[in-house]
Amino acid sequence: MRELIVAADTSNLTQVQDFVKTELTSADITAEVLAQVTVAVEEIFVNIASYAYSTGCQSPPAKSAPAIGSAIVQVDIGEEIIIRFEDRGIPFNPVIKDDPDTTQALESREEGGLGIYLVKQTMDDVLYRYKSGRNILIIRKKINTGGAPMIPANNVTKQELKCLQEMLKIDALVYPEQQQATFDEVLDRYKVNKNLYILLYNNQELIGYICLLPIKEELYNKILLENRLYDSDIPGSFLEEYIPGNSYKLYIISMAIHPKYHGQGLSKHLVKGFHEYLLTHKKNGVDFTSVLSTAVTNDGKLMLERMGFTAIKKIDGDFILFEFPLDAEVYNHLETTHNSASGDSQVKIKIQL
């Protein structure tokens, strides 16, 4: 993934377009796809430059609009083109804006809205989130030179889809809205690697989980160095598949227990499940060298400490970044101290392998 940071000013449009075109030269794409992506990039950047900040705003700015600011453009190319735009301007979700009535004569239509409409029509996916004071807009375009539809590397069953939906229901009860993932975001990551979850069941009811993402080295370093919360906005393109013989770095993006089961001491089962996850994958030839996670609540902080994590720094929003480094000595300690679950015969842990 490559990144460009520029002042959110229309005078920088050419620089942004050149940056994206340079990155796209590595992809085997048609001229039509190149043109569509180029137009989408222009529409989105001009929108940010024109409306996110009060300086240069083409309409009366909101009172909360910062005077000036920057725009971040990130490009990632794999099986699809993913371009992410980020700014700290006033919150605005262009995705939910009503589409213009293209059947009307031009002079009869409401002004504006056609640009983002064209983006939604030509891109395969357009996602928006507002998180930690940032507008985040992600566009995706499949690379398909042969004309056949792309097939996900991992087919997802109805049962798996239901499980993902159950986890999102728990999220909605535990996390504030701005920290909740959308179904599309969760599914996008799941298609890359299905071995992401430790699931906690009471009989047949899913009551809790931990989500662990095997992230690319580049993202791992950004999480360590940057002063921001990396949360549900991590796309599947930042994840890796497990291959025996390789080593990986993990990021725990979320963990939760259904509120009606709070106060029953069940978090110990998730702690046990976390250690089982590490040991079981180790036995299968998949090695982990470090795990990161961010505590966004005091309960999360206490949970990470119980799991063996150490706080390494505070980040924007009074959150705390934790690390759990792994080496031979730590693995041996986990192997020695890891005991079978006690007591609660109805509570079961399931690790997807």
C-alpha cells in the first residue's frame, strides 16, 4: 500500500491523479477501468477540497469546519484496486446522499450530487465511515481483464454468514456505533482468512468472541508508529492467509461478551481460547511473533492485561495500545501453564482452523 498526503486544495488534484495513475501501472487493467478509477479519484478529491474545510469551501461552511487541512490518499492493489481517502473535515457521508434523477432535464435537476452518483455507478463498492474525527471513504474496483466475474478465494457458507451476523449483534450491544464494523467489512476480511475468530458458546448460543487479524508488516508498523486508532476500517487487503512454515503478526481488532452474560467470570474462557489459538496454530506450523491490540474501555484494558499484554503507549482518543510479544520462551510458558477448562460444562470454546 502506498500513501500520499497533500493539502486539501484543488490545486493538488494533478498530483493526486498522477500518484494514483503511477500506482495503477503495476496492475493489468483495461483502459476502461483506468478511466473509471481516474474519474472517481477526481470527483472524491475535489469534493474533499471543496467542502471538508472552511478555507476554499464552495458553499457556506459549517461552524464546525476546520479552516484548513490535509487529505490522505492510499492505494492498494491486489485482486482488486482499493483506494482510501481520509480527511479531518466536517463529517459528511456522500454514500447516503440521494441519487439524482437522471431522467429529468438538466435545467430541472437539483444542483450537485452527480459526481458521487457516477462514482457509485462505476465502482464495485463505495464505503464510508466517520471515526475518531476522520472522514474515511473507500472505493473498490475489481481487476477483471477476462470478462468473467471474480470468485472469492474462500466461499462462505450460510452457517458462517449467520455466525458473522450474530457477532455483529453482540458488537451493537457492546461497542459505540463509530467502533462497530459493517457486515461488508467483516465479510471482506473473512473471505481473505477464515481463521480469525475464537468463539464462546453457551450450549448453542454464541455469547462472545475474539477477532484476531493476521496483518501485513506495513500495517503492523503503522499501528506501532501512528497516533490513531485502527479499528473496523481495516480492509481485507491488509490481511494475510496462513501458510504453514511462515510467521505472522496479529492485531486483535475486537472482543466482546454479550451483556447478559457480564459479571459471570466468562472472560477467563476467552483468555484460555486466546492461548489455545496461539498454541494450536504453532503446532500446525503457523508461528506468531507479536500481537497488538487497542483498549478502548477500562474493561478492555483489564482483559488485555489478563491475557498477558503490556501497555506500550497512549494514542489519540485516550486509548491505549497493548503488545504481546511472542518467542520460544513465551510459547513454552503458555504450554506449561495452559490447563483444560474447568467447571462450566455448558460453556464451550471454538477456534476456527
